[in-house]
Amino acid sequence: MRRQGWAERTRSIQAFHVMSVLARAKRLESQGHDVIHMEIGEPDFSSPGPIVRAGQAALANGHTGYTPALGLPALREAIAASYSTRYGVDLDPGRVVVTPGGSAALLLVASLLVDPGQAVLMADPSYPCNRNFLGLLGAHARMIPTGPLSAYQLTPALIEEHWDETCAMVLAASPANPTGTLLDRQQLRAMADTTRRLGGHLVVDEIYHGLTYDCQASSVLEVAPDAFVLNSFSKYFGMTGWRLGWLVAPEDAIPELEKLAQNLYICAPHMAQLAALAAFEEETQAICEARRQAFQARRDFLLPALRNMGFAIPVTPQGAFYLYADVGKFSDDGAALCRHLLENQHLAITPGLDFGDYRQHEHVRFAYTASLDRLAQAVERLDRGLR
């Protein structure tokens, strides 16, 4: 009997190109080459000590079993309390869903809100895995070209222009990957009002909150209690490998989300949840603030260096740890430029084709997730490679 082929849904899933860059960079390292990593969106700092110690204690005390699908009550309460401290939002812990990473939070909310055949409005450029999740569910991302005039963000006018009866949801990100730009409170309010009037749901990725520079990011929950929020312990708290995130949802959505969580992954890792409780301790907050300042110093070094070399970065990023650069002065093929720099200068950066279709070949993304000394070396290698 002839074996059937792979499921049709896999055809809509595109490769995550940065992972291919990382794999090649690791192979070069295994051959003895010194590679500077500016491709992967992972902080170079390890998890803060209080978090590590709390995780070790959880394992030592045998906390390795299942938890409630929505998460440990103590962690849900701590997350809710953090919204009061940071944003002045009185958040019911019952609206918090703890997930295995921010990706699982998106999977939950997309499964809840989007039917097969429906569309989700997203900015182009934006984080690639989001649109691939939608493809897995039989839905699709309607990528809306954005540029410097809107700081690479959606606007109410763009939402109005591209919305139709097939649309179910708007997905925004603030700070955004790959551009590092933010939506302020007024923009978030206008976006929420427009989406609600059109009959859709607004979901905002706030995964890089905490990592902002010269400003404080606003949460959409400050102006739209009915919005959905995605967040994670990976970036600001440096817990990438612990696989822990959260979702904030309207109260009436929680029973359905709980049902989905029970079936999709049962629960988030028990020991990671206990470790994350330490993220809200004063000692951990001080460590994370020092790291935020280090990221700001890196941005303030790398941004003018790249601009002086001829990279066009028209909007100064206010958050995350990325610079999205136009390489038109040097090449009409950003992916080829990335390959050249990796193979000849052992400098790993991400091609723009990961982030959408709009002017993808003209852009690359630099992640300043390396020390200032390594960034200085990267600039030297970049200069050699371009010459």
C-alpha cells in the first residue's frame, strides 16, 4: 500500500530562516572559527541568579508534576500584580493564562478567535512564526506593507483599508520585532476602537515590554480591557529555555482557553513556573534593570555606527534589541549579503526575507545581543566585508 504524503497544512508553513543562519554559524564555530552572533533574538545574559536558584529548589523539592492548565495560582497572581505596579492596571488574576512560552499563548488565542479561511491583519515586516501559526490553523495572515512613516506599525487607517468580512483579528506588536518600534497609548486606543467597531478582536504582542529605552511602553490593557495580550518571560527576564509565557484575555474567554490548554499541552512546566515567581523579587528586578541599561548602551553604540557606514535606519527603535536596516547602498539582495558576511567575516545577521514580503530583499536585521566589545568587533568585520 502506498504511503500518503505529508499533510497539506505543512505547505503553508515557511522556514524560519534565522535558524538556518544559526545552524551554519554553529557549524563554522565547530570548525574553529570565531563567529559573532547578531542573528538570533536571544539575550546573551543567562537567567538571573534568583530565578535559577528558585528553579533548582523546585527540582530538589520534587515539583516536577502537572499544574492546573491555566497555571499556578501564585504565579497568575504575581503576573496580575505586576500590571498594577508597571501600568496602573487593576487586573484580575483569573484573566491570566500561563503558557509554555509566548508561542503557546499565540496558539491559544489564534485557536480561540480565528476559523479556517479567515484572515488576521499584521504589519509587514513582523515576526514570522505568527503568520505560520495561522497557516497551521487553516487561516492566513493578511500582511500589510508598512514603512518609516508609520514606524513600521499598523494604523487605524490601514486597518480600515484592508479589513473585510473574512477578517477576524488584528495582531500588533509593541515593541515590534524586527523594528523595535512602539505604539503609544493614543495609538493603541485608536487601534482598539477601530478593530472593535469593525467587529474584530485586537491582540497585542508585548513580549519585549521592559526592554524599552528613553520611554516607558504602554500596555494595551491601559486603554482596552477587552484586548488580548501576549507576553513572555524569555526576553526581559532572560528565561528563553524555560519556555514560559502568559496570555491576558477577557474574563468570558477563560473557560474556552482553559479547555484548549488542557488539550494542547496540559500545562506549562511546573519547575519553570516556580522559578518565575522569583522574577518579581526586588533582587531580580535590579538585575533586569541593569541589563536593560546594557542593551540601551549597545543600541546607542551600534545605531550610529551602522548609519555612518551607510545603512538606512530611518526610525530610531525604542525597544527590543534589534535594528532593521535598509542595505540598498550595498546590495539588492540582503540574503546574499548575509551569506557573504557569515562565510567571509564570520558575522551572523538575519535576512529580511524572514519578516514578510514588502521590500524583504532590501533589509537585514541586526540583534544587539552581544557585548559592546563584540559589537565593536562586529562593526570592524562589517566594514571589511562591505569593502
